[in-house]
Amino acid sequence: MRKISLFGATGTIGDNTLDLIARHEDKFSLFAASAGGNVEKLAEIARRFTPALLVIGDETGRKALRAALPEFSGEILVGEKGLAQMAATKADLTIMAIVGFAGLAPSLICAAQGGVLALANKEALVAGGAHLMRLAADNDTTILPVDSEHNAIFQLLQGQGTAAQIDKIVLTASGGPFRGMSFDAMKEVTPAQAVAHPNWDMGAKISVDSATMMNKGLELIEAHYLFDMAPDKLDALIHPQSIVHGMVYFVDGSVLTQNASPDMRVPLAYCMAYPQRIESGVAPLDLPAQERLDFEVIDRARFPCLALAEAAMRSGGHAPARLNAANEVAVAAFLEARISFVQIAETVDAVLQENHQEGGDSVDELHAIDGEARAQAEGFISAL
């Protein structure tokens, strides 16, 4: 029986994790769960899975949880301090599904605990990848990637020798809702259009990132840290069917691919049972029914966010953290109809060209870098 701590329990990753726990109650139990502000859903989770620890965003939420769960005998913690305490309480498996920079600090604490950290929060690697991987190595923490693309690469690399035998790693992208749209046409798209992903059911922020291709750029940065791969050995291709999730090209000419239906229970099941495999509830892939699998080169001129992310990856240092911060601010502004879709990339580009402070080897320094980049992004948006 593996005890699971689930950060971001009320989101899509949380839903899929809880589905797998319910399918395998003889293998997994929910030890702790966190949510930002969805009191009602977190209360439902507590009633169904009886965790020992809950974390909610603020004191009002804690009072509401207490009222909704009169029989609950466990702890209910609040905010960033609550997340830190939850992260410091070691479980057999921690699933980090908090969206955004807020997932960095608890991810770093988890990495220092030993055990297994299944990471679905990409910003922890993008903003603090070197620091996170160093902490994990120093404390014998196994990091398992939850994102379907990185999980695919992780599976493909098992027992495949050294990095010197790898020619390149390729992540796939669906192309999002604007794959065939011209850059000029993208100037007029709405938030509702941008969040309507053709293949995946995701939150608003990550859906917009998919539409701009920033998501794929962030994933390349993640792969750089996760697999210790040089930037020139990392690439992405559009694959609209979302069946092939990743490819590894080897120096002997072999290309291995990982294929599965676009369902997050597949990578989650792999992480939760690793190194074993369990039934995920996902139907077997019917390749003949697919009829065809298409692959396209990504046009960086139409999707400049990808090029900006690749440039930040090559620059290294705190450029990825600044890229991530600027993008979060820009996406929020777009969703609030304060800027246009194409101005997301303009905002990120402007911040990357701004002067910046040094550092990045501690949580406090990373927070300072993040805050500075966010302020610069807000300043640029206000001046538009």
C-alpha cells in the first residue's frame, strides 16, 4: 500500500489520480491533499478517500472545510505554510500538480525528503530545474515526470545505455487550436477559442500555452533538466493525433516511440506503480482505427513563444525563470482580455530583453527573479 500526497487535488491531474486510487484501493491510499480554493470539491475528496491531512488556500477556506467536514479528525492547514508542511511530511509518493510558480517551493521541499516525486508542475523545472535536480540527487529522491511527453521519454530511456548513445529527443505537440491559422489571423482570436484544445481536457492557462506553443517550449526546458540533454539535442514536432507522445533517436539510426491514447491516466499509472505497471482504465490503442499519423515541423515565425523558450534554454541561468514568469503574467492578461493573443509573445520577449538581477541558487533568489520579471511584464502590458 503506497501512501500518496496529492498537491492540486481538485484539478485535472487530481481527478485522474483519484480515479486510479479508486481503481486500485488495494495498492494506494490518499494520505494528504491540497487545493487552492475549491472547498466543496476538496471536502468531497476528503469524504471519499479519508486523508489524514488537508491544505486549503486561506483561513476562510479552512473554516468552510471544518463546517463541511464535522467528522474529519485530521489536520487542515492553510496557504504556503500549509503546503510547506505537507511537503515536509514524507509520503511514499508525492504527486505535484499545483499549476504555476506556486508549485516550486513545495517541489523543492519534496525533493529534499527522499522518496518519489511525480512532477506535473512544469514551472518547478523551468524556473528552478538545476536547483531541483541537484536537491533530488543529493537526497536520493526519484523524480518521475507526469507530463505525457516526458513520461514517454522516461519510459523509452529505461535500459537504453548512456546519453552518448542518444542522437536527439523529440517531444510531440498537438498543434493546439490554431495549428493551421496564419499569424495575422491569430491577432483576432479570443480567450474562448484559445482554451478549446482539440485533444486534451486541461485548465485555461495550460490550454493557452498549448495554443501559443509556449507549453512545448517549457517542456523542452524541462527535458533539458530531467534528462540532462544539451539544447541542440532537443526538438519538437507537431503531431495532431496526440498518439505518439515522444521519440528517442539513437546514434545507430534506431528511433523508439511511446504511443498511447491522449489520456493522463496512462502516464499517471506509470508513475504511481513504478517500476511496475497497472491497469489504468484507458482502452487499448487501436492503431488501425487511426488510419494515419501525421508529423509537421513547427513554424517558429507563427509560434514565436516556442522560439523564445528555446532561446531561454540556450541562455540558461535565470532566463527560463524569467520566461516563465513573464508568460504567466501575459497569459493571465490575455484571459482577462487586457492584451491580444499575439501580445503574449511580445510581452515575454520584452521581459527577456530587460535588465535583470543575478542569482537563482535559492528559493528566495528564485522568488526575487520571478517577482522582478512579473513586474516588468506588468509594466510592459500597462504601456501597450
